[in-house]
Amino acid sequence: EPDILFPVVPSEIEAVHMQLVECGVRIMEAEAHLKWINEEYLKEDE
């Protein structure tokens, strides 16, 4: 039998999963923004 430290409710798993997905989307947006800033900065250097 697996050791379950605390009971897990499926709806809670889904809520956490949604939060993780949202975080992932925000990270992707942030990376895209940083890439854009970097490109703009390099343009100014030329």
C-alpha cells in the first residue's frame, strides 16, 4: 500500500494543476518579454 501522508481530493489536484499551468504561462510570457527587451537593447547598441 502506498504511504499517503494526507488525503488528496481530486478537485484540489485540479486546482493545483491549474495554478501550475498558469505559472507556466506567466513564465513563458516573461521569457518572451525578456527576449524582446534583450533584442531592443542590442538594437540600441548598434
